Amino acid sequence: MSRYIVILISLLALLLTSCGRQPEQPQDPLQEAPSREEPSALPEDWENQALWNWKDMWEEPERLELEYARSFAVDFAEGGYARIVIDQETYLLCPEGLNPPPDTPEDVTVLRQPVQNIYLQATAAMDCFRKLDAIGAVTLSGTQADGWYIPEARKAMEDGRMVYAGKYSAPDYELILSSGCGLALESTMIYHNPEVKEQLERCGIPVLVERSSYESHPLGRMEWIKLYGVLLGKMEEAGAYFDRQVEQLAPVLEQENTGKTVAFFAVNANGSVTVRKSGDYIARAIDMAGGVYVFQDLTEEENALSTMNIQMETFYEGARDADVLIYNSAIDANLTTIEELVDKSAPLADFKAVQSGDVWCTGKSMFQESQGVGDMILDIHAVLTGEGASEGELRYLHKLT
């Protein structure tokens, strides 16, 4: 075979091999496995997907540590998700840009970070926002400007940074929707108007019902700041604030009880008297401050209310010999003199504390400033011991003259 024939056969074989080879296909980036460590490599629709299924998220969750609060719980899953349980309601807090798992139960209320443009009806929660420097997250108020005793909230409304959006029973749905509301934070009063809650939810507004007032331990009420720390991404700040308040109370809690009896009350227009039940946080605060609440066995009326009304005769019998009287101005007018108190009900003139002049009155801001419970305990302790009570150092109590 000649040299030219060999070359021709080699060229023909090479041509046949090239024709049989499959062309190299370009790699489709959408088929690449998504990487949690490299968000930029994720497919375009990955941000709309949860990282896993609901049933897998909570196998080994991390639990938010709570010392006193019993009305809520928070679990954390990887990826920044948080499951919040308040009473019988469950909420799922989703990290920014991520949706809930596809099999999330229908009765779970979905919240999305950042939680903003909040419609706040639960006035006791405002103090938590203030302490966390997050009042700006609340842009819609269920309380008029003149109804706020928290200066920062009133100022926000006067400046237009927070606007009135209707009371709990008659919200301004149009305003709430147009404001991009991310959460309606309601008190338990909303249960008297369930149709309002249902309408808000139909409009796509998640509703969270605040229940800090159901905490029987004073520090349990204060510990709700940790919940708002979770919602607002300020967990470290919330935990540090709460720890400081507990530290501040430690010296008082270590002292022996003074044995002095205390009555906490208000006189109604019909002559009846509103008092706290013995298991209420005010009664426990008196005990923590070193006093003894006079109505230790007042547990009648099986309802969730922390107060109850009794006749003046019953109050007279139980509180006439109390060492200290504290008048609750949140229910009635703010008093400044003992004469004003006796004008409300003449039998009060016979009370031991009235005759000794050991009668005090709360300020209007006490119940809105929910994070001030620790200071209130310090005030009551000062009244019982005389340490600082006569030097104008009290925050929530003033003496009737």
C-alpha cells in the first residue's frame, strides 16, 4: 500500500470519529444545587422557598430562656425562624426574604421581618418599644395623642410619625391597609369584637394578641420585653435590659418582710370599691416590696380579670386597719389631698392610714409604663421603710397631704 493511501485512510478515520462525538452542552445554572452559604448562587425563586418543612423545623429547637413569664414561649430553628406561642395561638416569625414552609398549619399566623408599620392597640406594649429604642416601628396608634402618658409616644403622634388609626372596636381599615401595616398588636379587648380581628386577617394583616397583663408575677410582666426583642431583632438589648432590672431589685428582695399591711384600691362613682385579687401582680409586688396585701383571700369571681368590685362595707372591714393605703388613679381621678379621698366616701375617714397620714396615690403613667414594675416595687418598699419616701425620690407614688 502506498504512503498516500495510508494518509487518506487516517484522515477518513479521524473524520468519522469527530462526527460521532456529542457536542458539549452548556451547564444550566438553575440546575445547580442551591448553597445556603452562597446566597448569590441561589436560583432566582429560592428566596420564596422555606429552607425545610414545618415538621422538620422543630425537632430540636432552641428555646428562649424565660425566668418568670408564663404566658408565652419562643422556639428558634436554623435559618432565623422563630415559633411563638401565646396562650392557644401560634405564630411563625420568618426571616426577611423567606416564606414559611409549604406545610405550615393553616392556624399558624405568619409574621415577616422586619416587623414594621405596626398598628398598636395594646398600650402596655409601648413601653417595651420605648426601652428598645424602637418606637419608630409603630406608626399606627389605637390611642389618641392625649391618651398617651408615655412622652415619646405622644411626641411621635404630635410630630405625625405615628397617626391615630381608630380604636380596637372600630379601626380605620383603609388607613391601616394603605400604610403597609405589618402587624396589628391588640390587647385582649379584641376578643369582645372578634369580627374586627377576622376582618384584619382577611385584609392580610396578621394579628397578635398581647397577654402580658395575665402574668401574675410582676417580673413576668416585665419579661415580655424579650418577646418584643425577638419580633424586632433586638434580643440582646431586651435580655440586657431585663437583667439590669432584676439586679436593681435584688437588695430589696433579700430583705425581710416588714409585716406592714397595704390596701390598693379605687372608689367608683356608685360607691363600690375596685380592689386587686390576691393572685394579681400588684398584690405580689406589695409582697416583694416587703408588705402584706390586706385581701389575701380575695379570689372570688372565676374570670380572667385581675380586679373585682366589692361594697364599701366589705372594704371597710378588710382595710380599715391597714398600715398603708394606695389609691389607684388609673381607674379614677388623680388625688392630691386626703380631703379629696374622704369626699369620695366618708367612712374612709375612720381608716388607720388616713388618720396617720400614710396614704399614697399612683401616677397616671404607671400602667402604661409596663417596664416600670421594678420601680413601682422600689417605691412601695420606700413607703414601707421610709427610705427615700420623703425625699421626692419616688417615681410612681405621691403622698396625699
